[in-house]
Amino acid sequence: MTDARRELLAKRADLVARADGLTAAPVDTGGISFGKRVGDGTAMAVERLTNVAAHEQILVQLGEVDRALTKLDEGTYGQCDTCGGPIPEGRLEIHPWAIRCVTCASGG
């Protein structure tokens, strides 16, 4: 197994565990009400919205990891999905799940 595949599989397992943790049913909080003042209910709502946003980011990154694993299987790992150019080794060392070169990833 290549180092890249090993790193990608480890990252995938981490992302799945984090996503599962965010989607777990909340602990019973009893009767929380929402009023005019910031209280437990408001804080819980803000926390839940933060968790939803984090979950969405995790799913995006999970998609990139899965795509990078597919690219390994296809023999196109290290090639930008957008322009077809090479993804620099340094970028792949930092983010083995990178599927776009720096220019394409930054929208340029």
C-alpha cells in the first residue's frame, strides 16, 4: 500500500468518525425554551448550527478524499481535476487529498 493511500484511508476514517459524532442524537436537554434573553436554548441552537456547518465541511473534505482514492486507482493521482496539470508534490505532502492545483483551488 502506498503512503498516499495509507494517509488517505486514515484521513477518511477520521472524517467519518467526526461526521458520525456530529450527527449523533443530542442528549436529552429537557424543556428548553427560547425567549427574548440569550439562554440555554439560544446557545444550543447556535451550537447546533455550528455543528451543521462543520458537518457540511467534513462531507466536502470526505468527497475530496474519496476522489483522491479513486484517482490513485485510475493512475491520475497528482493531476489536477480542473486543468489537468500536475499538483505540486509539496501540496500533496501537506494535503494528500488535494484534487486541484493551487491555482485552480484558489479560483484562479
